[in-house]
Amino acid sequence: MPQPDAPPPRTFGLPLVGNTLGIMRDPIDFQRRGHRRHGPVFSARIFGTTLTFVDPVGAPELFEQVIRTPTDQLSLVAAYKHLVGRILGPELFTEIDKPMREGLSVKYIGKHVGPTVAFVPQVLARRLPGDHGTVDGLRMANDVVLHVVAHYVLGHGGAERHADELAEAMHVLESDFSILGMMLPIETASARRRRAAFDRMIGLIEAEVRARRADRGQHDDFLQFAIDHMSSDGAEHDDIRWLGLRVLGTIFGAHTNTAMSVASTLSDLVEHPEALARVRAEIAALPADAPMDLAAMRTLVELHRAINESMRLRSNGGLWRMAMSDIDLGGYHLAKGSVVGASMGLVNLDPARYQGSHEYRPARFEAMTTDNYQSPSVGSTPLQFGAFGTGRNLCSGRPLAYAMLAAILVPLLRDYEWQVVRRPRRWFTLLTGGLSRPIGELSLSYRRR
Ligand code: HEM
């Protein structure tokens, strides 16, 4: 039994680096072993930051407490500012409010996603020229998704003007970092490059917001929605900054995990021809020339199962919250400022939930209770599928994510044959929410069908 007011048991770590190496090598195994040894709550250290792990499988009620406690007590935004603010810019993380949720709702995207879906084949044709070739799969996925997100958020003109430059800058922001730079208060050359990339992106977006405000034309897109519903009521200069950060935050939030989902779903399908044949058969059965709207996307059951299976295998990042005041968790005392959470790998790779949990089997979802996206519930207790998080901060962009994934994967699989030329050395699980990313080249060759 824990002593009243005792902090959680702490796992042994090296001086200075703490448990950084063990967590980086395999965060899921690190957390599992920690719970076996210390029980449902324990702490470990990454350099100067103490992380408290809570077991979503062995102690679902404690995990529920963490992800359902109101934001003024356990905050996602404060945790992200602390964990990745140094590498991405802390201003990027803001609380999600009602207008933002409305702008990402099924109702809103159902009305507005059509032109973005129609834009996708054009984006692909530019990235996959000629009859055949070889591409860096990660770069292609990052680039295509950035263009699609920019189209949805900034409208057609905004995407045409800025998506190439935003994609370049996003690549620097997302790829050019190390765990050392993330956690240690040192000014590296990479940190300066990322700062410059961030400044360039926010500069472009602010100019776009300013131009749209001055424009008297009729617009019906996310940018206009943001301008009409998300203003800060501050002075003009502050308001442009505020809107720019909300818009850039939306682009950033919509980009990384969707891009990793494209890369992993495509490469997994290409490596599993039977699953690929089933997905292609249902795409071929779509009515010719009918628009790819949300209703048509929902009929793509095999595609959604394939997307979910790739996400299940790789959505192993952590969900983290920062204690805004002292709290009690499972009889332990967590001081204000503590960072607490869990890796979703414990849920997504749990053999009791998923038999043969490391095997790729999209058909497994057929035998499970699933929702409109062929996914096990994301709101269940205990949690069954952690790819989009759960509780108060369940991903608000989930409907948009599935829509963009279908919009991109349908033409990629319908119009091109693919082969994996080189597999990445490993898929590296990030500490923060969402998908692991390929380390080493993911090289794919294509041929027009
Ligand atoms: C496959 C793609 C995606 C995956 C796997 C994903 C995953 C996640 C996860 C795991 C969280 C919860 C983080 C936590 O609780 O700590 C989250 C939150 C969030 N995501 Fe996504 N996401 C995806 C796409 C998107 C898209 C397209 C958007 C659109 C802007 C988006 C916007 C958000 C927002 C706003 C939150 C915070 C919600 C809140 O605090 O209430 N995401 N996402």
C-alpha cells in the first residue's frame, strides 16, 4: 500500500540521462516492465523531466481518471508545450474550443471536403510524374498530405500559393530534431533552422489571413470559418497573430499523423497482396464518375479496415497531461507540474484485445464491434483502440483524418501499381500522441495502371 502523500515509485535510472535510453529503445516495453515491477503507477526520468506512467490495461479506472479529469486540473496543452514546445514552438499548442470542434465536425466537413477530394489526383500527378518511377514514401506522404490539408484549410488559391513552401518548412519542423534537442536547454543549429521554418510558416499564414480579411469576395472554406468564428477580440495585430496560430495549429495537427497513416497503410497493403486485392475490388465497384463524398467513402469497408490495422500497429505514442495543481492518483501524490500519461501501445498491441497482436490482419475488425469507420470504439471503458486517443481530448480531427486518408489512398491504389524497394530500418515510436515514423529510407516504386 502506498503511504499517504508518497510520490509514485520511481524506476532506477542513470545519473543525468535517467531512463532516456530505455524509453527511447522501446517505450511500450519500458512501460509494461515498469508496471510489472512497480504496479499501476510509477515514475521514470528523461533527462530533467519526470514522467509518471499509468497502466491503461491493468488499471483502466486510473487511466480513465487521467484522461477524463477537466483541463484546468490535467492539461494536454501544458503537457505538449513542456514535452515538444522546444522543438515545435510552444505557441502552436492552444486549447480546442467550440468553434474549432464545429469546424472539424462531420457536418462541416461533409459540406466542404468535396473540392479538396477533387484536388487530390492533381497533387498526385505532380508528385508521381510519367509512367513509372521511384519515390521516398515518407517524403511523398508528407508532401501530399500537406497539400491536401492546405487546400482544405486555406482554400484552392491559398494551397496553390503556399503549399510548396509550407511543405518544405514543415519538413524541417517535423524531421530535423533529436531527443537531445527536445529535452536539453541548448541552442542547436537544428533548433535555429526549426525556428526559421516556424517563422516562415506563420508569416505566410498571417499574410493569408490579412489578405482574406481585406477581400470582399464570398468564401466558404475553413479559413473563412476561422476568421468568422475564432477571432480573439484583441487589437488588429494581436488578432491576426491569434488567427494565424489557430490556422497553423490546425494545419500542423492535421498533418503529421495523417501523413504517417498514408505511408504505413500504403506500404503495408503493398506488402500484403491479398488485403490489397480486396481493397482494390471494392474501389473498382464504386459507381463510375460518382463524386467521392463522405457517403461513398464509408462504403469502403476493406480500406478502412486496412487503415485501422496499420494505425493499430503504429499508433503507439503516449497521451500526456500536466498536473495544474497537486493531485491524487491511485493513492499516490502527484505534485503540480507532474507529467502523467500512458503509451497507446499497451492498448493497441495488447494480446487480450488483439490476438496475434503484432501480425497484420485487417480482417480482424470484421469479427469485432466497430463504428462507421470500421474501428473498435474509441470511447469505451476499458479502451479498445488508442489511435485517436480517448476521453476529453479525443482527436477532434478524426472525421477529417478518415476523409483525407480515403481521398488520398483511393487514387494511389486505383491508379498506380506499387512495390516496396527499401524498407525503413525501424518504425520509431514517438513519446507523444500518434503514429511512429519510419527511420531510414522507405523507398517505393510506382507504375501507372
Ligand atoms: C490519422 C490521423 C490522426 C491521428 C492518428 C490523430 C491522433 C490524435 C491523438 C492520439 C490525439 C490525442 C492526443 C492526446 O490525448 O494526448 C489527437 C488529438 C487531436 N487531434 Fe488528431 N490525429 C489525426 C488527425 C487529425 C486531424 C486531421 C486533425 C485536424 C485538425 C486533428 C486534430 C486534433 C486536435 C485538435 C486534437 C486535440 C483534441 C482536444 O484536445 O480536444 N487530428 N489526435
